[in-house]
Amino acid sequence: MAVLQDADRAELHAEIMRGLVPVTGITKPELRAAVNAIDQWINDNAAAFNAAIPQPARSALTSSQKARLLALIALKRFDKGV
């Protein structure tokens, strides 16, 4: 899966700035740089993430389902909420 389009990254950045995810201690441009870098990291590490999923789940789940699982697990580990 390719990185997000610039418009999608900008929309995500705006959602974060509206308070969907409380962020303090950095400037707006620094937050945008973090959004861009995380999106790029996801793209760069997609194959390793997919390889870490055991069969038969790796073959049975769609890319969207795998991404949702990753997001939900990360939220549970670090935020304790969705």
C-alpha cells in the first residue's frame, strides 16, 4: 500500500489539531512532520508487519483488516481506548 496522498495527510493533521488526539509540546509543522514520517514508516515496514502475522490469518485477512488490528492493538497498549 502506498503512502497517503498529501491531501489525506493534511486532513489527518487537521483532525489531530482539532483535538481528536491530544498533542502538546510540539509545533504544528513538527506535528505534520511526525504524521508524514509515521505514514512513511508504515509504508516502509508493511512487508515485515505482514510477515509477522501467522498463517492462516496472514492469507485470510484483508490488508484493511490487518491495519485495523494493528491500530486497535496499538491503541489498547498505549492509550487504553479507541
